[in-house]
Amino acid sequence: MIKHPNYSCEPWAIREDGLDPDTLAQSESIFALANGHIGMRGTLDEGEPAGLPGTYLNGLHEQRPLPYAENAYGNPEAGETVVNVTDAKLIRLHVDDELFDLRYGEVLAHERVLDFRDGVLRRRVHWRSPAGAEVKITSTRLVSFTQRGAAAILYEVEPVGTGARLVVQSELVANEDGQPAAPGADPRAAADLDAPLVAEEAYHHDLRVALAHHVARSGHRLCATMDHEIDGPEGMQTTVEADQDMGRVIIAANVPEGGRLRVLKFVAYAWSASRSLPSVRAQARGSLAEARHTGWDGLCADQRAYLDAFWEAADVETDGDPDLQQAVRFSLFHVLQAGARAERRAIPAKGLTGSGYDGHAFWDTESFVLPVLTYTWPDAAGDALRWRHATLDLARARATQLGLGGAAFPWRTIAGKECSGYWPAGSAAVHIGADIAGAVLRYQHAVDDPAFAREIGMPLLVETARLWIALGHYDRKARFRLAGVTGPDEYSALSDDNTYTNLMARRNLIGAADAVEAHPQHAEAMGAGGDEVATWRRAAEAMHVPYDGILGVHMQAEGFTHHDVWNFADTPPDHYPLLLYYPYFDLYRKQVIKQADLVLALYACGDRFTDEDKVRAFAYYEPLTVRDSSLSACTQAIVAAETGHLDLAYDYLGEAAFMDLHDLEHNTRDGLHIASLAGSWLALVAGFGGFRDHDGRLMFAPRLPPGMRRLAFRIGVARGRVLVEVDGDGASYTLQRGEQLEVEHFGDALTLRPGEPVRRGVPDPPRRERPRQPPGREPLRRSPSAPEGVAAAPAQ
């Protein structure tokens, strides 16, 4: 297994001892700090060396033309790319006559620690300059969860052995270099933007500096500002300067032996797509004033309190695998950072940790990230769905452009417009509408919010339901069918009746009908009523689900099992992911699966399949699934666990959980795989915890894999929060919040009350032969009882 050479295993932190230039960009993603509004990659304070510098504001982007060899009606005309905004992390240091740079002199010690409970990045350096002067540097970086627009850095320098002349330069830098082209022109990396920020204002007063810019084509306006508190020896001298792309506060001091220079830097950002410069400036200054008023100790205390509340609701405990314990907490911390303060903006596939995928959001959010947030930090889930609602007019306009009714939500986007220039894998992947509807229904079952259900949920459900009626048709057997769609498996485009899409659309139609009947007055304002509701229910009842009666398995899509099987035996191991080496035309015609599709339906729509259906289908689709997507392993882990393959599920869990910590796909440099990180929670909770929520029924069927002695997790809904603890002897359910909660354990109803834990035994799993995977695509072996696997399976 690929593993970073300098990361240690700790239950509540990631610690890097030393600095490896070859993995610098990966570490910048791992050590990124964010709150859903601001994202700061974990670059070094001094800015160099760097792998991929980046500071991001959620939603702020540049527009760029989408080139086509042959244009066609309905193609999106412009794309959106996240902008690397003004960098406020930079603090440069001069020691006597030398600029502090880790590439010169001697690094006697270097350590960075990302603390999941304190929510800060700490750094310690002991450096000897080429001239022999020694200093110890400590810095602590924070992006506030409680103050959305604020960040802060505490930077301290101590001479070692003798005094030193120190100069600290605290900077704001716009249009910094640092978006190198992706190796091999990988389409998953970001487009290159050359100096996208246009200067509007540079201001300085005392130790405060502000820079305002707008983005060249999108016109978005931003203001970055900083202020300082300095503590050091007498005789310090400060200089402040600012021009269009640079602001700098310079502190010069002669620091004696035993002395210290302490610089506390407060940072605030504001941006808007429509507000004036005075308005954006005022917001940034207000955020800065609030951060200064709170002070460093107050910001740190608030950060700890916020995370204490999160971990009380969200922590997952595992015994027997220390690396996994660290990985799942790392995953949950970054999922929180991606969505905590997104506040009606998208949750991008990379969060705010890098520029991969141009900063776009996909269906990943609703299908993988929001399940985690719904049951652990529901306010963030609700805000993500409110963002979808805010883009509803754009989705309606897109549907109209495509000649359809209802709303056609974009496959990839930042602000709500379709940004995928390849329509077979983009616009045809209409399941995004049902994924959004599914997330709405999940949230409404879990959270008691009637206003949300009326004002946000119902419009989303109604407009997505209308799309299915516009897309579908009845065949001669009176079956409702959805032709020419692309399901989750992007190696099978433009298929008829993708099973996952059809079943999710069915749920969408029923949910919309129920919503209209529950809120008739609000529905009337949308023109939704009895005849349309009847149309939805009829289509849902008649929805076609393809099945191969000869093989005895559900088809991924109509006719899929009749296709030729991909020639896996003659596919070189270095030709994965296949999308980088083979034309889609070849992939689309074969039985080869990029990521779990029918298998995802077995989990997401599990109440529509029998246990025997799931066993046969999982065995059939495993040898066809190459996992060229990071979204696949967690889903396969869940269904492997449900069908009794606990050791295989454990292997897949490892792949999801260590996707970025071990850089399994070799592109963590571009940002973390937030959905895969969320998938580690899903694999543990839905896989080994056996958790399902079908229409608000909380069901558990827990079983532990070999190597795991105990698993504990929390599920929170409006009616209460339950702590589930599983060990080798059984499972216990404890109501931590609420007066009473009904759950099921392997189909048996349990009533939970405060102070009355309920314990039940766990039946042994059925014994089945471990299914095989395509040659060379076996998951990395993690379970001690599993056969040796091949170290393969990089994912997208």
C-alpha cells in the first residue's frame, strides 16, 4: 500500500515529521484548513517551496469558454473554474542576512500537526541558516468555524544560542503563481487561469492592509484584509505598504538570546457576485474587527467548542485498527470542513482543499456527503439543499433548453449552470435530479422542519418529478421507461432504463406526490395538483426495472448483460483508469464498469430487492467493476458487508478511507476526494453497522469484520440520537438524546428510552465464496483473513 513516509498514526491528529519535497503537494491537501466558506491549502508559511498554492472562497469563480470541435444545440457555452484568490497565509522571515527557505541551510527539525479536536494546523521548525544562525519557529493556523469570514495565524520566532536580527514580512498576494499543468493533461485537473484578479483598491493604515479585486470575466468582487498584533523586544520597527496585487507589513527587530518575536495575524475575506466595492469592503472590515475583538484565545476556544459539539454527534470509534481510527476521524473532519459554513453554496467534490475538477460540485454531494451530514451535522445538509433550491430557476431554464419539463440540474457546476462539455457523461446523467430528491427526502425524514418541507423540499421534489414525466414514455406493455440516460457508471452512457436511475426516479415521483398532498396550498401556487399527482403515481407504479431471467440478475441497464465483456486479461495494469487510455466509444459497448452502479442501487434502493437478488447481483458485477472512480469502493464495501463478505468489505473500506492519506490515485495533490472520505463513514456505518433509513425507519444489521474488535457510531434524527456499539458478542443501542426512539435490529423492533441500553445478539454471517474482481483490480488487502490481493485499483 502506498503510504506517506512521514505521517504518524494518532487517533486525533495527522502528524508529519520531516518534509518530503516529493509529496509536498499531497501534504498541502492533507493539511488544508477550511470552514466551507474559506479554504486554505496547507502550504508553508513562507510560501516556498510549494506544490500547488491555493486559497479559495466558496462559489467565487471565473468563467471560461468551452471549446467544441463541432458545436451543437444545447451545449453549455461557458465553463466555471474556481479561482485561487488573494493569499493571506504568507509570512516570510529573514534571519540576519538570510531569507528563511527550507531548501537552503539545514533543517534540524520540521513537524506539522493537524489537530481534529482543536481545528488548527501547528508547525514547528528548527533551522540553521547557511551562515550558521539558528532559529526555532512555531506557527498555528486557524480558519474559524464560528466566524465564517475569518482566519488567523500565530507566528513566533526564537533565536537559538545567540541573538539575531529578524525581519518578518506578513503579506497579502493576489495572482500568485502556482497552477502547473496536470501531468499527462489529466481531465480531472483544473483549467489554467492566468492572472484572473483585476485590482480595484489597495489600502493600508497602521498594521492593517486591504486589497480589493474583481474577477476578470465573471465580475465577482472580493476583498482580503489583514491586521496584526506584535509582541517583541524594544526598538522594533514596522513598515506597511500596499499596491494593486501586494500588501505587506514588515517587522524588524533585534531579538536577544532568550527573546522572542510574536506576530499575530488576523485575516478576513468577503466576496459577492453583485454587491458594490464599498459593501464588500465593509463586510471584510467587519469580519476583521469581529475576529480582533474575539482575540486569538477566543477564536481557539470557540473552535474547540464547535468541534467538541461536532464530535459528540459524529464520532466513529473503532478498536483493533489504529490506522483506520485515524483515517475515519480525518475523513469526518474534512467532510465537516467542506460543508460547515457553506451556507447555501455548493459543496465541491474537492471541498476547498484544491482546484481539482475546476472546483465543481457533482452528484457526489447529495449521494455521499449529505448522508453523513444529515445524521451528524444536519444544519450543513439543509444549507446544501437550500443551495440547490436557490439554483432552481437555472435548472428550469436548462430543462426548457433541452425541450423538457421541470428542472434539469447540472452534472457539474459551481454556480448552478451546466459546465460539462461532454453531454453523454454529463447532461445525460439525469439521475442527479433523483439524487437531489433522495437527499431531500432523507433530510425531511431525519429533521423536523415543516418550513423546509414546504418551501424548499416540495419545489425540488415537484420540479424533478416533472422532468421524469417529460423524459419517460410508456411502452406497449404499459411499462414506464427512461431511454438514453447515463447512470452512475460513466463507462456506460446513453443506456435505456438504467436500474439505479429508474428506481431513484420512482422514489422521486412518489415523494413529490406525497409532498403535494401534504402541502396543497403551496403546491397550488406551483400548479401542482390532483391530475399531475396521479400521473406521477402511475409512472412510479409502472417504472420498468430490467432483469435478466436467464442469469437471474438485475441488469445495470436494459441489455447490459448482452454486451461483450471487456478484455480484462489483455489490459495492461498501467492502463487504468481506462478513460485515459481507451475511447469512450469502446468502453460504452462493453461490460466494464467504472464505479458501482447496479450495486449502488442495491444499497440506495435496497428495499426494492430481495436478499437473494443482492447476493446474485453482487457476485455478477464484481468481476466487471474496475473502480476507476473514488466513489466506488465505499458502495462495494456496504453491499459486500450486507451479502456476508466481511473481509472483502473491510478491504474496500480501507480503499475509501485511505484514498488521500495514502494517495492511492496519485492525484491528492489536486485536492481531497471528499465523497470518498464521506464514504469511509458510509462503509463503517451502513456497511458494518448495517444502518438503513427507508422512509424514516431506522434499521440496523451490524456485523464486524475480522480485525475489528469494536465499532461505535451515532445516528441523530429529530426524534433522538442513538449510540450504536458493536463488538464480538453483540450490539447495544443507547438513546443519548430524546424521550423515545423506535429502531430495528435485524428486523426486530426495539423501543429505546433514556438510561435503558438495549443489547441484542448478532447472527453469524452466511458463508460464501469471496467474489473475484477484474485481474489486477483486486482491492488492497486489509483483512487478515482475506487472500493476498494485488496492490492496484487507483480511482478517479
